[in-house]
Amino acid sequence: MVIRVTSVLTTSLFILLTISGCGGGMPSVTGMVTIDGQPAPPGLQIDFQPDVPNSSSSTGYTDEAGHYEMKFTPSKPGVMLGVSKVQVYVPRKMNSDGIPAIPPQLKGVKIPKEYNEDSTLTFAVENGSNTFDINIDSK
């Protein structure tokens, strides 16, 4: 009886610490996106969708140098552990009229379907820091 109660308490504590973010946090993912060998413009959206049913994706955006950092939520960096499908998009933001619009710095940027809606690109996210560069051939 004592062993069973201890086991339940230990398991419950482990689950609580994992959910609350204690115990090391989520793996970090950073990298660089290039298009035809050049750094991607700022604002491209990168999504990591874990290969686990009912899981949450992480999102990142390229900066002026083409670098990105993935975030699980706007205030929590990281990606779920394991294999993730990776997609790169030109995001559409709502303008003041409520119409989806492409940000000015991304007008004319073409991302082939094999990097977004038909993506087969995957990365295996491991504990700790991960760096994944994404090289897009748009031609």
C-alpha cells in the first residue's frame, strides 16, 4: 500500500513538473532560412508540426538576416520533442479593411509547395538546443 501511494505521488509530481515547465523546459530550435542561396527576407513564417496526434505546433519568423527562433507560445520558446513536419509560408496579415494582405517586404517571394502545403521536410527535435537551416530552391 505504501509503495503504491509513493508511486502515484511520484508520477503525479513528475506530470505536474512537466506541465508547469520545470525540469529543463522544451527543446530550443533556431536556424537560418535561405532562398536560392540568399538569406530569406524578414517575416517568413516557419511552422514545426510534431508527428503526434493532437499535438500543438510551434511557430517562428525570419528576421532581417534570415534567422528564426521557434516559439511554442508567444512567450515560451521551444518545440515538442520528436519528429516535426516543417513548413515555410509567406504569411497573410489582415489589413485595416479586414482583407488578407502580404507584408510589403514579402511581396514577390515565392515559396514552392514542397516547403509548405505539400511539405515532406522533417526535422528530429532532440533535448537541448537544435539548429536546423532550411535551404529553399525556388526555381
